[in-house]
Amino acid sequence: MIIDIDNHIISSGSYTKFNNWLESLAGEQLQLPEGFLFLAFDNEQKGQKNYLDRGNNTVIFHTVTSFIAFSYSQSNNIQSENPWLYTELDQKQYEELFYLSSVCQTPNIDNKKRVCPKCQNKLPTIAEIINEQPKTVNVTEKLPAISPYIFKRRSVLESEVHAPQIFVPDPIGINPNSVANVRKVLEHIEEISGVKNGSRKWVVVTCDGVPYHHIQKIKKDFPWLILIPGALHEEMNMLKAFVELNWVIDLRDFAKCQGYRTDNQLQFFKKCSDHHKSWDSICNIYRHAMASELMWPYVISEENPSVEGFLKWAQNQTDHTFRLKYEQTFIYLQAIINFHTGVRFNRPSLKFAARRMFAPIWSARRHPIYRLIEIADEEQMLRLRPEIRNLIQERVVTSRSKLSNQHQGHDAILEEINKSLKSLIPPVPSQRHWEIAARNCTNFSKLRTNIFNIIGYSESEANEPRTRPGFTAESRRFRVQIRKTQFVNPNADNRIFQNLGGELTLSEQMIRFSKIASMKRNEFIKATLIKKTPLGIWHPIPITCDEAELQGSESSLKKPEILSIINSLIPSLGDLDRLRFRGLSNKSREDLVNILQEVRNILAENNISTSEE
């Protein structure tokens, strides 16, 4: 057997001999160790193209659910204790956790009266905020306050980095894409983790957004489960949500400036199909260009510009476009970068703060999965005992290199393990092939490490950040386009609230984007956690005036017209979902409006599911 420097495993003998040797190494599945244990699962698939069918050229996917276990300490028996401080939170705790009073942050407000008991101000509804039609922005309504802050790198000793021992249990032939299948996955975890036989009372399990969303519907059946959203998938979806929100505003023009021309290329960029390329484009090039252009009007107007002076100057600007891009760049895009930093350096407080700052975007547009994940995770963490909560938060990300700036979410590590598994299975794998690959995976990893040690090659990354090509030239190219159109220059004449290309007028709701989005989030929290009722009719914040007009026209539709729209969308649903929507002609108009929203939410969820890496 030959292992090259890129981790490719090549047989030095016949293929049959190599497969027989692999099978001889794979005995029984190893039992997971005792002590403090985390698990993660994800679906993995191997595509088999049918080259003989020239008409369809279909791809057959062999799908399994793969697992990875992280053993942090075999002598820590904290998982034999009850982890929960609260079985369920009350209304006051929910309101204190999520700051549900929008006026003075007073908790425990009677929602029926809609009046804050402390300041006696009436709490506005979403409809009241949306129906406001201010033509100018009140200068006293300031932008979110930003204070200059110097980030100091924390010196963390390697002994303080928690590096667990990794185990790879056998995959199972189930795709966790439905509630029924997710239940089978959890029952399997209950058995292999020792919960079923009583050796553990709880286990931390990490997964991506789609299984997490399904599990919420059956979570009460598994009281031992502490569910954690994968940090990598959360970061990926945060970036996708930001791109979707700003696409028609200016990111479509930015993508064209980057060289994306055809419809397929632009869709590739919009869906963030390659997360690493999207990160470099948005979080480096775009952020540098937009931030520079937002500061440029201030810099040329001041003899002695300063950070404090710019922040004070920005608070006094009334131009709608400037305020919108200031908020999107320095609040929401910066939140994504802070979340990434919190994960890489294992700083739970920074990660939590970044998630909370970004949260309104989940409720502003159609992101039903991560809108639920954001509040469900916070609610779960508050119900845990503080010592267990802190222990979990410090270990939900792991540094395999034992370096303090190279932590990853458990879902990211599982993605790496899955790549190794797929290199050890044949083109048409059976369940037995997946089991053989899983049982040999860690052995091959050790073998590769030993070989590299013998030849004197170090695969550990340097302690310094990775070097990347400079992006100054590309940033300047986009800055030229922004400068020519005076897109974010509040001092320009004849300002119109429109996108960078000038062909679309932005909606009035985008002027008050954060306020409306926060109210939508609060309404969702109240309906989901406190009232435990469906949210009812819900519309995303329209970005353009055309989208706002379309929403207005739908609100006046008659029953047959709503039914026609639902029937046109139902064929796009899966088989199980289609069965739920039968006999709709007997429903009332109000029920049909809710069903239309439910169908759109399902389609949005399916779109997230198919676009996840």
C-alpha cells in the first residue's frame, strides 16, 4: 500500500488483495469509551453515474448516516448526572432571555395589553411598523452604536486547548432527511453511547440545520439529548443569508465585477456554493471596498479624521442608502466575521454575541430552519446547569492540531472524516463497505502520521494565520464602481433610495430594516416558545418596491386565486408533503393563506437542504 503526501491511498498490489486486506483489519465495531463524550452525525453519499442511460444520465446515490465521537476525558463521569436545571422555562425567563420589550427592555409584559408597565409606552406591532411611511429619517433615531475597540490576541497555552480522542462508529444505511429517519438515528445514538443501558444520562450531539429542525419536533421523546447546531453549517448559512439579502442591492453588481457573467455563474455566487471562495469575496474584498467607501466622504471632509470622529459623523447621517449599507456592513457582515473568529479561537462569548447580532436576518427573510435554531439553542442552554453549560460551550469546537487559533466545529471535523471514508470505499458501495471504511479510518490516519514522522514531514499548520493573495486590486475595481454611482455618498445631490445599478427602487421597509426584523423575531419567539402556537400569516421584508407591491396584491387575493397558487406550488413538494395538502377546496380563505405560507416555508427548507455542502 502507498500513501502519498496528499493522503491518497493507493494499492501496491491487486485491488482484490487490497480489499481483502482491509476487510481482515475490520473486526467488530469498537465500543465507545467511558467518560466525557460528544457525538456528531451527518449524511454522506457516494454518487454512481449511469453512463449507459444517455437520455437521463441519472446518478444513483448510496446514502448513509456517518458518526464521529469525541472522547475528552475517560475519567470524567459528569454524564452520569442529571444535566437539567429547568425542565421548562416560564414566560418571565423567556422575556428576560430575549429582551422582548422593545421600548425599555422591561421583562414580563402582558402581551394582551400591549403596554410596557414601566414606561407606559404602547408596544408597536409589526403591521404598525411596516405601515409607517416616513419620508425622512429623524436624526434623533440613531444608527446602532459602535464604539472603537482594539482586539487583543489572547495568549492560550497548548495545555489549555482541549484535544479529544476521536472514534468513528459504524455508519448506518439511513438518510436523516425526515422525522422518521432522524428518530432512527437518535435511537441508534442512544444505543451506542450507553444511554440505553444507563451508563450515561445525557449526550451532546452535533448536526447540521436540516436534521436539527426535524429533531425539534420529537425532542421531548429524547430527554437525554443535548443538541448542538454545527458551527460550520451555521457560518455557511449566515453568509448565504447575507448574500441573499443584499443580492439585488449591490452584491449582484459586485459579482459581475468579480468576473461572474452568465446566469449559472451568478447563481453559483449567490448560493455561496464554494464557501471558501465566498468567504474571500464577501468577507475580504467586498467588506474592504464597502467599508472604505462608507468612510471616504468623512475622510475628505475632515482635516484630522479619526475613528471616534467617523462613528460620531455616521450617527448623524440621514441618507437612507448610507444608513442601510453602514448597518449591513458594520453590524451584520461583521457579526459573521466575529462568529468565525469566536469558533476558530474558541471564544464562546464572542460567538454568542455575534449570533445574537445577526439573529434579525433569520426572521427578516425566508430562513425557517436557522430562525428556529437560533432561539432553540439559547433556550436549551439556559435550561442546563451552569457548570455543564460552561463545560459544553468550551468543547463544542475542537482543535485537532492543538493550536489555539485552529478550532473547528464538530461538523467540520466530521466532513473531513467523511472524505477519508469515501476514499476507502468502491464506486458501488454496500453497507459492509461503509463499515470496513469506518473501522479502518482511524488506523489509516495513525499510519499516515507515522509515515510522515519517519520521513520528517510536518503536516501541522503554522501558528501564524494562513497567507492569502492580496485583494487590494479587486477591492479598488469595485470601489471605482461605487464611487462613480455615488452609491453611498450621503453628500451627493438628487439621492434616490435605489440599488447600485439604479434600475430598482428599494422598499420603504428597508429604511427600517433592523427594527422590523427585530419585531418579527420577537413575534416568532412569543409564538413558538411562550404561546406555543403557529406564527400565522408571515411575509418576508420586501427588498424592492416591486416585491412590496407583490405582497400587497397577494393580501387582496380571493380564495380561488390563493388555491390556484397553492396548487401550482404543490408539485414541487416531496411525496410525503404532497399527501398533507389534499381537499383544500373545502378550506376557508384564512386557512388557505396559512397553508400557502406553510408550503412556501417547506420549499424554503428544501432549498436550504439541497444547497448545503
